[in-house]
Amino acid sequence: MKIPESIKTYGVALILIVAAFWLAARYMEPPPPRELTLAAGTKGGAYYAYAELYKASLVKPGIHINILETSGALENIELLRTGKADFAFVQSGLATIKNKAELESLGSLYFEPLWVFLRKGFKASELRDMKDMTLAIGKKGSGTRAVTETLLAKNGVTPDNTTFLPLDSTDIQTALEKKKIDAAFIVAGYSAPLIQTLLRQKDLTLMSIERAGAYTRIYPFLSKVYLPKGVLDLSANIPAQETQLISPAATLIAHKDIHPALKALLVQTAFSVHKMVNEGVGSPFGSKESFPSLSFTDFPISAEAQRYHKHGPSLLQRYLPFWLADIVDRLKIMLIPLLTVLIPLIKIAPPSYRWRVRSRIYKWYKSLKKTEEQARQGDTDLQEMLDTLDRIDSEAKNTTVPLSYTDELYNLRLHIQLVRNRMQKP
């Protein structure tokens, strides 16, 4: 059975197109997972509260968030590095060279100052004044402990001359009330329930860090924040005096291998959640910084975060649901076969098809022309040339072509008859 030219031509084109799309599909990114793990902090803390807001916000895009309760930022970093968490809240200033190769920042979210509360009767205007005291410095693995130990050591306050207790936020209030500690160090946002409670304790004093500017010069991840008198509560006059604090920033960190679409989604969620919180309660700190921000983070900034902070959500994210936007975005790799194979083939295939069909007709013109020249020169017997014309005509009649090309076949037969008539003319 003879294969039609249309199948030969367009069949080959179809095979090339399918092969090109198959090859491109092999390089297309897989779809993002629908379940993520977010390392937060202790229940009752700001990190955990924000984690629950993120979880609620991601229900609509179809992402389920598993929240991990942890001891703090250092544990969160380790969970990210070992692949046990996908994202985490981490206090700035905890990055190391080793970690930087594996983790990326999606931006800073808000200031979380170092609050130093002193029991009544204890006076200190500088951290170096705290020698021989009993201090709550946070549990091992927490960001509070990491920054507190660093700052105290810089001031010569060490376990050799001071008692350090590893208390977390749930134990600090009780320890202060029972006078088991003289001072407590807490890194938290000002809206954290523990901070709000301790600020209103009559027998506690919030320490103003007099050398805040010096700390920010020595440790770039720290910022100097300022609380005017009464800014937290005008009616209760909290704080009772102008207060300077030093502050790390809460940041959102991701493992670098997490799907890019999820990084972009988490950045978008961070803007949604923290803009809402900031607009709802405002900020008491004397800073013009707008959060979320690309400042105050010591991990490398992810490309998705940079793109979002610079341009906002992509066109697809603005008008399409998350999953549909992701599918369309991943399908852009299919433009490669579309542009390199499909479009050229669409332009090439029809002319190629026409050429293949016409070549079945035109091939006889060579023999026809040769026979006519022989007749003109008289080199060949007339009957032999007529027989040649009969053979060409017979084969032309048996040539199958599409109906749209039949006119060209009949033109060939007319030309054969024209040559025959000339040869037979006396």
C-alpha cells in the first residue's frame, strides 16, 4: 500500500514536534508540593503566633502548613539544614559561613528588640554592670541566648562571674515573681504577651541600653530602636522614661532547594500577614523602615524575594489562582519547541508537501524535453520517440495526486500530446 505524501510530510513534522515537546517536558520543573513544614518557636511566642497566621493564609492557595514547635532560632536553622523544615523564622545575626551555602532569606519581617527587665532594687545602665547577678538568658538553641551570650561576653560578663539560667518565656515571669532571677533577657516583638505583661509589672524596670549606638557599629545585624516616654501606653505611661533598645530583626528563612514557586508564595504571604499586623497596631519604634524588608538579614537573599520586593507579584500571581499560575509559569519552557520546531515546521511543511506532490509530475518533463530535442535533431527513430511519449503518457495517467493538483497532471498530458503532434507533423 502506497503511503500518501500528506502522511509522509505531515507525519514526519508531527513526530518532530512530539519529540521536541517530550524533550522540553523532561526539563520542566515538577509541581510544588502541597505540604510544607514551618519551624516556629515555643507556643505562646510571636513566632508561633505568626506561624498560625501563615497557616491560615495558605489554606486558600491549597498549601497545608505543619508548624513545628521549637526552642528557638538556632534550632530552626538546624532543622532547615537537615531538611526537617522547609521554612523557618530566624532571628538576624545567627548566620554562619557554613549555613549560608544552604539557606536563603526571604526578607526581614519586624524588629524584635532585646528587652532587659531588672527586678526592683537592681540598677544597671550598661550590660557590664550585671556581673555577679542571676540572669535568665534563654534556653539553649534560642536566638535570645545566642545574642545575649555574645553581648554579655563582649562586656566581660561570663558564667565565671555571673549566674546564667536557661529559662524560656513560660518560666521567666514566675522566676521574676519568686525572685529567683535578678534580670531577664528576652528577644521578642513588642506585642508579645510576655513583653506586654512584664512592661506593666510595678516591681520591674525596663533597662535603657545607653551604648546602643556602639553595639550597632560592632554588630551590623543589630539596629538601634527608640521608645519615647509613654509610647506603648499613654494612660499607664509605659515606658516611664525614654528608652533605647538594640534590636535584631525577625527574618523568614528557606532552604535553597525549596521549590521557587513556594518561595514566591511565602514572600507574598509575608507581605499579606505582616502588612496587616503593622497597619493594625502600628510600630512604636523610631524607625522609618517598612517591613517586610530586604534589610537586616545576614543570609543571602533569594532571587524570588528580590524579584517580589522590586516588582511585586508577577502578572500571573495577580490574576490567577496559585496552582494555575504555577502551571502556566512552568509551561513556559514549552515555548522552546514552539519557537524552535513548531513554528518553522508550520512554515516549511506546506511548501515541502507541494514540492513532493509536484515532483511526481515534474519528473516526466525531463524525459519529455529530452525526447523533443532528439526529434528536433533527428538523432533517433521517430517510432522509438513516439513509443517513449506513449510510455510517459501511460505512466502519467497512472500517477496518483491529490485532486487539487490534477490540473498540473493534465497539463503534463497536454504537453505530451503537443510534442507528439509536432513530431508527427510533416
